[in-house]
Amino acid sequence: MKPQPALLFKMVAERDRHAIIDALPPAQGTMVCDEPVVVGCGHNDYWYDVAGWRIEERVPLAAATQ
């Protein structure tokens, strides 16, 4: 099975973030986004509580071309 891209939501020290970034291969492909959103961290102010995020604003984009 081919590995799938993933997002990492974790508090990581800046030095460790740079080590992770330096170890990653260059990104391949294109990401298409039709509606970015602005989120807040929810009632408890913890960004790592992804399930608690709330959408503050949606920003619809013009029709995406592919």
C-alpha cells in the first residue's frame, strides 16, 4: 500500500521542527484548495485539540482550474 500524506498536529520545539523539515523529501504534486478557512482553537485554547477547533471564517475562492 502506498503511503499517504498526513498532517502532524503536535507541539514540537523549533530545533526539532527544522530537523524534521530537513529530513523530508521535496514535495511532489499540487494541492488545490477551493475554500480555505480561518479556525480558532476552541473553548480551551489548546491548538492540539483539533476536534475542538471552530471555524471562524470561510473564504470561498473563484472556481479552481485544473
